[in-house]
Amino acid sequence: GQNIDQPTEMTATEGAIVQINCTYQTSGFNGLFWYQQHAGEAPTFLSYNVLDGLEEKGRFSSFLSRSKGYSYLLLKELQMKDSASYLCAVMDSNYQLIWGAGTKLIIKP
Amino acid sequence: IAGITQAPTSQILAAGRRMTLRCTQDMRHNAMYWYRQDLGLGLRLIHYSNTAGTTGKGEVPDGYSVSRANTDDFPLTLASAVPSQTSVYFCASSGEGSYNEQFFGPGTRLTVL
């Protein structure tokens, strides 16, 4: 079966760095996406990785290792507005997104 | 319209009633999707459409139907609602290519009693 695993909840301090991990087992791979979802709102796109390595975009970076079925989202200089759920999704061989349950990130002052 | 709109924002529905959730996008995206999101579970695909005139079944299609008469609109119908269909429903669209992210509507919160 297809499976995306990520921690249910994480807590971090304002100004710090946090790494949210995602492991996956899917039928085929056509890229991995990270989305941010604030409570009561729609998911919004953060990043896309299809090749191994690190993609940096401002305070957010995303890493992919296809051989390990592993990705992480790195958030630097955390701000209170970063409190949200972070969703990992893999595009499978049918070009459909398989979604993880999301990691709720709590930022403390 | 800017992006994707969904209607209604929320709805309480008696079991057995028919309900259509509306979704409209103005980005001229070919692909559109319907997801449901339940606490503790990831987004689950209900139905999708790769282009106007075609639709396909996702992971959890039972009890739902869709149509895609034109590029902009992608309504989702619950023929006879059941309490297990209580959920938040998101419509999304994307452009061509696997690298294109999906854009989401604001969601419809549906409660079936």
C-alpha cells in the first residue's frame, strides 16, 4: 500500500529552527510537495522536490532523498505566524497526490 | 473571482438529503480535484478531472458523484448524505505537469445529522 508518515505534533520556540520529517512508500514517484495549513484554512503550497538535494526558499528549505524515501522541511527563524500544520504529499505513478496526515507545529514565545 | 471559490462555506444537512457542493476556478486550469479532510487523516481524494468532459475516481468515491461540463466548474454531489460524510471538503485545481502545485479553495464544512 501507499503510506506517508510524519510526526503528529511538534513544539518549537520562536526564533529557533525546526525540522519536520516525512517518510514515504508509494507506487512510483513524481515529486514531493510540502504545504502549510493554518487552522480553519485551506492548504497553501510551500515547496516541490523531484531531485535529491536541498531546495531553499527564504526561511524555508526542503530536502529530498529518493533512495531513502525521505524528506524534511526546515523552518528557520521561527515566527509565531508559522504555527500551522505542515502537510507532506507525494505524487505517485498515476500523478495523484498521496497526503500525509500533517504535522501540527506549535510555536512558543 | 480570483482563484478558486467554493459554496456553501458550511452546511448542516439531514441524513438522506441530496447536496451539491459548488466549486469554480478562474485560472483556466485543466485539472480539478475534490478532497475530504478528517481529523487525524490526510487529505483523501474523492474524485478528480484531468480536463473538461472527463472525470475519475479517487481513493474514497463511494456516495459521491461529480461532473465537469466546462473548464471552470466542478460540482460534487452527495446523492443521499450519511453521517460518515461529515467532513471538510476542499476543491483544488492545478495546471499541466507534475511540478504544478494544486491551488485550494477555502473549503466547505459539512455536517450530516
